[in-house]
Amino acid sequence: MPTPLSRIPARALVTALLVASFGAQAVAALRPHVPLLLAATVGSLAVEGVLYRWHRGVLSVFAKSHADITVRHVLRDLLLVVALLRLGEQHRETLYTPLVAGLLAFYALHCAIQALSVLVRRTRTLPVITRNIDASALRLSPAPPVLLRRPGDRLLAFGLPATAGLLTTAATDDPRCAALGIALSLGLALLGLYDLVVRLLPSRRPASEREALEWLDAWLAEYRPTAGLYFSGGASSAYQANMWLEPLAQLEGRPLIVLRERFMVQKIGPTDVPILCLPKVSTLMRLEQSSLQVLIHPSNSGKTSQVLRIPTLKHTFVNHGESDKLSSCNPYAKAYDEVWVAGPAARERYATAEVGVEDKDVVEIGRPQLEAVRPYAGPPAGAGDRTTVLYAPTWEGWDGNPGNTSVVDAGENLVRALLADPGVRLLYKPHPLTGSVDPRAGAADLRIRELIRAANRERAVERPRESAELALRTRELDRLTTIACRAGADQVERMLLQAAPEPGRAAAVASATAAWEEAYWASLPEGEHQVVTDARPELYACFNVADLLISDVSSVISDFLASGKPYAVANTSGLAEDVFRKAFPTVRAATVLAPDAAGMPELLDAVRHPEKDRLAEARAELKRHLLGPDEPTSQVRFNEAVQALCSAALEHRARMAERLAAELPAEIPDQRRSVTRQQPARPA
């Protein structure tokens, strides 16, 4: 996202103050002028603190200009030494020579600490990152203090006594102040150097790469995973994997999660399933010798092709949601052994798209995640009989199609129409990627939020007393789902803290989540509109309290159909309504809204009076078409599909082993010995 304009003047002001401080310090050192020297030095140190606290982006600009923290700190101390030499009497150079030597020694120690810090970081960079696995055999240990790992912060902190001592000497003409300050800085540097040297001792280092890989092989042999979830992507795409955590945990056998990016280990939501992060391809290939049989892929990525090279595994694509968009029928899907879809609609979609996916490779499993969605229980009742409307638009997509999201062309009109009805409570939950491609979508999103805030100010509702209950439930849920890691913990330290979970934690998390959701909705003021952007509550929790969904052509519609409640789709594609319904089958049982939000009163009236709802039967039929039958449940079908593909993988391995045994000769001669026998004897 671009830098907000409001922050540019502040950064420019701070940069100008730093440059002015150094200029004033140089003038004060050369004249010399003690009051100006004091003010300029203190001012430059204060600006440095502001930069490191609030404007770290400016530091990278200085570094690219070869004016990093080391250069600035050396220049600051050098000007102080120049000032001392000019302030003192003649032949005072001999008196200050030890001080200069002490400063040089301090900077030498700073460079040594930085070199050792890099070495320590490399020894703590393991080829495998784990979570929910006891990896204590890798000699895991807490990370070094943050101050030793950040050169800028370290130089400011360790060098501050020396700078303060020099400044005090300039004001009092007492060299002992400078000597004391430099001695303190040297002492701090020596302590930091000692801490890092000890961590490089063989007994204090984590396991080497060879030892870590041997441990990985041993753990895989002991755990014997059967089916795994494979995921690779950016920081904002973790939700695509998180939606499959609960179905994966309920599978028969021994599930596993395989990641490729180190940062993604902490992005995966609460789960008891073991997590392996294998950044290197060579490490990933060790899965070939494991008992793992199936990998489930919720998304496509550039690194997917790497794991598809493992011949002993069967791969299936489950996607992270189904919609009528072309992205749901990506030609890359033909690279997998099977493609698992929710219901007949997706099977037909692949056949129509003609992207190379054969019908025999398509398996209908439903949507296991939707078991948390409660079915329709009648029109709004209680709590003032307000109608709760969930507006959950999708994002703009990569192709720039104006029909992808309704936020730009229709979002404000839809929200105004909903806010105009005093019996409506609006829940606005935008897609996390809204505005990431088209700035107009981001701007429209901000305007929609301001409309909601303005409407809440007019209602002037009071917060109920249940907020204390919500705080209690939040603490309980956080305790179960988060590991108490200090801010400076690195990956090795997190591996140590995030070992195998306690038995029964998954059930406790589910119970705590349900209690939190109940307390959350009870804590909201009656009738207050909400902008839901946090990780909690999740989308399905919003489904359960909503009486009506308004969305775009996306997987949100398919998922909401599990509830059987009315829904509407905004048509911003420019197509006529009949063409729009024909082009997108998920709209078949929806109320189509024009960009001007015409027809909103009639839609709300049908929600409040079910006898006026003429699309109820169509929704039930479309639900079966999109999500498959209710029995057996989606989780049962998902598990059956996994077990069937595991069996296929084992049969494939058996055939390959038989074929390899038949093709190899009974005895392969030792080529080295044969060559040795054939070589003539060398002359003496």
C-alpha cells in the first residue's frame, strides 16, 4: 500500500532536523561553542530515537545513501573529539589520545559483535521449522537479546555512555567524564561479545544441518504420516490453508501440514496437527522416503510444481473456495492426480471450461468446513426483531474485471439503502485483499466504513454489560490458542515453546471459541452496525447471526447456501439480469441487485415475511447442486476420499517396487572393484 500523504511531511521534518543537528554540531565543534554543541548533540540523539521508534523507513533511505547508523554515530563522536581538541589548551592531544583509542576499540568491538551476530543467526537457521512437534533433540535454546541482533539499536544503546561522557567533558573540561563513559561503552560491548561467543560453543549451538535432517528422517519414521496439507503463499493468503485445518484434524490416520515459507509457520491458525516447514527443495524431497501418501492442496503456487515431482505421493486439489469465476477452473488443476469439489456444479464447471481435467479425476466431497454453519431457523425474532444483514463483498481480483467486486460501483449505494432502514443491523465484512490491486476499491471501502460510523453516531446506542464476559472469554481463548513468546523470539525459540500440544486442547479450543462467539455477539450494542475486519469473529460465525447475505459472485455465496437463508448478489458486470443468471449458476436462487440498490425494500420484506420468499425451493435445490447431499456428511465424504487416494498411492508404490525389482539384474557388479582388477600393475 502507498505511504499515506499525512506521513510524508513528518518524515521530511524528522530528516531535516537530523541533518540540521549534524550541521549545527559541526559548526559548534569548529568554532568552538559549547552551548550549541550540547544542544545539537542532544537533538541529533533525540531524532535518532524518533527514527528508530516511528520512522524506520527513513533509516533505509540513509543506509542506501551510505549514511547508516554506524557512519552517523562515528561522525557524532568525531565532532565531539574535534570540539574537545579545539576547546582545550595547546599540547592537549596527548591527554585525549587514550580517549580516542578507547573509542576506536569500542567501534572495533561493535564490528566484531555484528560479525558474531551473523554467525549466531546462521547457526540458528535450521533447514526445518516445526510446530506442534517435540524438537528438543535439536538442542533448541532461547534467542540472543534483540539488542545484540540489531546493529542500529545496539550502537545507540552501547555508544550512548561514550557520547554522553564526551559531551560532559566538553561542558566541564574534565577528561574523567569521557573516560568513564567510554569505559562503560567498552564494558557493555565486551558483555555482548561474550554472550555471542558462548552461543557459538559446540555445546550451545543448535543442531547442524546434517543433524537436523537426520532428526527429520527419524521423526517421519516414528510419526508415520499418511495425509498432509501442502501450502505455499504470501502472508495475506494464510486463510486459504486455515479453512482446512479442522477437516484435516478429523481425518483418520496421522495428518501433517507441510509449509514452504518460514514466516507462514506463525500464520497458520490454532491446530494440534504437526507442522513442518521445509524451505529448501532438497529437504522437501525427503518426503519421498516417508510414509506420507497424499498431499492436499488448497491453492496453486509457484512452489507447487516442486512437490509434484515426488513420485511416491498422490496429489489432490481442493481449492480454498468455489465460485463461478474462471479462477475456480484453473488449467493448473490438471497437474494433480485428482480434483476434489463440493458438488455436481463444480464437476460441470470443469467439463464446460475444458481445461484438461478429466471427469474421472473429479471427486465430490462437499465442503467439510460448512458443518459449523447453522441451518435456517425462521425469520428474525427477538432483540427488537431487527434484520441482520451481512454485506461481504469479494476483492477486485487480478484481471481487473469490473464484475468481480461490488465495492467500487455499488458498495456505497447498497450500504446507504440498508442504513436507511431503521430495522436493519448491518455487518460489513470486506475481503482482506480489498484495495490491494485497484486503489478505487480501497477508497470505496474507507467511504463505506465512514457511512457506517456516521449511522452509528445517529443511533447513539449504549454498550451492554456483557463486555466483561467478552474480556474473560477472550483471555481464555487467547491462552489456549497462542504461545507466550517474547517479542524477540526467533524461529528456534518458537520451536522450543511450540512443542507437542497437550491432549484435549483441540476440544478445549472448540468450546472456548463457541463461548467467545456467544459473548461477542452479546457484547455488541443492540442495533449497532459493525465493521468486521479482525480474525474474530470468522465468516461462518457471521453467517450464523445473519438473516440475509449480500455479496458478489464468489465462494461466499456457495458457503452461505449451507444455511438455506436468503441471499442477494450485486450485478456490477454490466450484463442484463437474465444473462447474468445464466452466466453464473450460483446466482440462480439469488435476488439480483442493480448497482443503484433498487429493490432493496422488497428484498428485506421477503426476509421478514417468509411467505413472500419465492426463492426458498430454488435455494434448496441449488444447495444440493453446489454442495452435494446432506448425507453422508461432508466430513465423512472428505475422509473417504482421503482414504481411497491413500490406497491408490500404496498400490502405486507396490507396482513400482515390483517393476523395479523385475528390471534390475540379480546382482549388480561392483564397478570400482571391476575397474581395479582390469587396471594393469604400475611399474615400480
